[in-house]
Amino acid sequence: MTSMERVLTTLSHKEPDRVPLFLLATMHGAKELGMSIKEYFSKGENVAEGQIRINLKYNTDCYYPFFYAPLETEAFGGEVIYTEDGPPNSGRPLITDIQKINSLTAPKVKDSEVLLKVLKSIQILKKHSKDKIPIIGVVMSPFSLPVLQLGFEKYLDIMHFRKDLFNHLMKVNQEFCIDWANAQIEAGATAITYFDPVSSSTIIPRKLYLETGFQIAVHTIAQIKGSTATHFASGNCLPIADLLPQTGTAVVAVSTEEDISKVKEAFKNKLTVLGNMNGIEMRRWTPEQTDKIVKDLIQKAAPGGGFILSDNHGEIPFQVSDEVLFAVSEAVHKYGTYPIIKS
Amino acid sequence: MDNLSLEINALERALLTMDQSQAESIVIGAMTKGTPIQIASELVSGTLQRIGDSWETGNLALSQVYMSGIICEEVIDKILPPSNPLRKNQPKMAIAVFEDYHLLGKRILYSTLRASGFELIDLGGGLSTDQLVEIVKNEKIKILLLSVLMLPSALRIKELKLNLLDTDVKIIVGGAPFRFDTELWKEVGADGMGKDSSDAIEIVTKLMEEKS
């Protein structure tokens, strides 16, 4: 099977030839190209080349041209801080006076230099993949973006006490998110990761999710012209497992803090599960530990299809060694061939 | 002091429904059973620790922990103002976000500790190693609470610790990298790690007793 066939088969809750591997190494491409992280993300061409090399080196099943979390806030005019050994991080919040939310407008994708870089990388990957390798685009959900726009405290305050500002912010962010997702689909992305950590049960209770993040996900995902994968970026989701299929998403990316067997059972034949290796701990894994952990995940979650092996955060730390990434890949190929043999 | 279990249950209910006036009534009503500092450290702190524990076990969400801390901080400020000599402000304690601007974890811990009767200095966010070394030495900080979101920042605490070896400051760390890798705090040379605000209250209480 090609990677595309493998992934599509598992998405239809059938068993492909082996478990697909989404090795979401966003920064390791810089190492491959001998560049600093800042230089690497300065051009779409670099990220495309980095993803091609990662795919070949570790025999993975997707291209993941995700740049960094504060990309969208950068498009809104926010600050991004680069470091030599980690993902570019958001600076001070873009909006310091919450009243300014009323005058906030969404940036146009075609006018944003940073977004155009991402589209460039997707276009190159599309040409290169010849539709054999899925290209996974990324958006920050309208509901989670305000953490970077306002800071978490102010956002929780308006979510609870200033519904007028909250509703306006959601309207602006939703318009932007849909345009941004569809621009990536148009550029060649096969599917879109809908990062929505604020909706996770780690951050807000189910009742509040039903009133807010759930409604926004339903309306946003319906207008994205491609499949979506909802990613909670290490947050828990079992308390809202019954609601997630109703959002229209096809995949759910789950936390390492949730039992993969329970997760698989909760989403069986409804959503494909993506996860859930502990990215932070992975930095200290030995190849032997890696082998054991991957084997265990596969044996618990892979039978019947509907499972893609990945880390639980959607961004493997720069400090994770090539040795461990090779061990992940080798273990997937060793234990992930269907039918899964339990031992 | 009388048992406060009924008040703790009632205060927890009030906080989780975000009923600030009810929370205030419960705390004021309990004042007949103890001094303001006892009410802060036993009723309020006890309730916030229970809420923190429920987040740790996945039964409550972070937004509920945050709102509970904010409400309690306001209520306690009324009966125990920041300048009140009964507040536990010695040895000198400060809290900061190391290297980035994700401030929620710090805010939750700051509120929880203040609502529990402690007084501490809020150094804000985005602080570098050099800035923290200077502040700790100049202000003679004895307990430094550091909140971190990003793994590279967590790893750089090792360098911070080395630069503070000539002081007697204790560094207590918390934040996502330490939650997901429970050995990391030892690797970077921290003196303790709190997985949540409940843990942090226990650690700070113990350190305060040791150092005072």
C-alpha cells in the first residue's frame, strides 16, 4: 500500500497492511538541512525539503508542514520569539486591552507573508507526493487561538463574563480559520489538523465545552472543505468522547495521560485515534524502551484499524534523538504489520 | 479549631458554580470558628487543595481551578489584606514564569497561595536566567516558584540553578514539561516540583516551616 492508501484504509476503520506512522517532527528538518530553526522556518521551501527528508529517513506516512503554534497570531500582527533549541514561541499577547477585540479584524491569507510561506511548502509537497503521501495542514481552532491573542487569563475572563467580546472574537477567528484551512486544502493539503486544546477536558468542563468549543467546532469544521483531525495537544478528551464525532471530525489526537485502550473503545468505528506517545518523556527514552512502548500501544489500539501512531502533542521536541525516532519507526514496522499479533 | 468539613463542602460547591457571594458568606460565617489566618490556611486552602486534586485526577478542568483561586483570593483579601502581619510572608518567596509569557499556571498558583494566607512577590513572565539571578540576589529571595510551559525553558533551569549555587534559594518548579516527565525536575536540579496547586501548597508549607 502507499501511505495514502494505508491512511485512508485505517480512517475507514479497516485494517491496512500496517499501522500508519505520523512522526510529527516539525523542527528536525532544520537539523537535516543544517540550519538554525529560525532560518528553517524563514522559507516554505525549507520546510517542504525538511518534511521530505524526514519522511524518507524514518519511513513515515505523512508530510506535516506545520510551522509553529503562534503562526496565526503572527498573521494577526503578534510577536514570535525564536530559540535555538525549541519551537518558535508566542511573545506578549497581541491584545492587551480587551475592548480592542471589538475592532479586531481577520487578516487576509493572500496578504500574509507568513501564511503564504506555509502554502508554498504545501504546494511543493503536493507536487512531490504525487498523491501517494497525505499532506497534513494545520489550523488553530477559533476557540483556542485567543490564548495566544489575549493570554489565558484574559481569555477565561471574557469567556465567563464578557459574552459580547467572546462572541465577536469567535466570529473573527472563525472567519479566519475557515479561510486559512481552505487555503491549505486548495494548496494541496489532504486534511487539516484542528488544534483545539482549550476544548480539552483538562482545560474546560464538559458543560462549558457544550456551550462554547463544541458549537464552534461544529460550525467551523462543517465549512472546511476537507477531512479534519481534532488535536487536543496533550489535553484529555474522554469526558467529551460522545460529543466529538458530532463535530464532524474524522480523527482525534489524544493525550498520553489517557489510557489508549479506553480511548480506542470510546471511539471504536466512530473516529480514528491518533497518538499517544509521550513527546516530553521521549527525550529520555532508550531504543529498548521505545520498542516496548510502541509495541504496547500498537497491541492495544491497532486491531481493527482506526489507529495512527503518533506523539501526543503534535510537535516532537527538538531534543528527541534520531536514535529514538529510528526506534519508533522500526517498532512500527516490526509490530504494526496486520494482523496484529499479540504477545 | 472546630472541624470545617461542612464548610469545605459548601465552599467547594460555591466555587464550582462560581457563586462569589455565597463563597464569601461561607468564609465570613466560618470566622466564628477561627482566626483569619486559620480560616485561610484550613478552610480556603483545604478547599482549593481538594479542587486541585480533582483536576489532577481528571475530574475537574483547569478553568474551574483558575476561577476558584481568583474568587478565594478576593474573599481572603477582604479578611486578610496584603499588609496584614498575620500573612505568612517569611522567608521571602517569589513566583515567575521562566522565559515565556504563558502566565495562567503562575496566576493559579499565586491566587491559591495568597488565598491560603501566604504573601509572595509576583515577578511576572518572560524572565531570563540573568534577570532571575539578579532579582534573587538583590531581593534575597529564599523560595522561588517557577512556572514553565516549554521544554527548552525547563531544561535551562539547570543553568539558572548553577548560577544560584552561592545563595540558599530553593527552586520549586511546575508546568507541563514537569507533569509529562516526572523525573525532569531532578534532572534540572530543582529542589521540588508541584504537579498542581495542591502539591505546591504542601511543598511551600513545608519549606516555610523549615526555613523560618
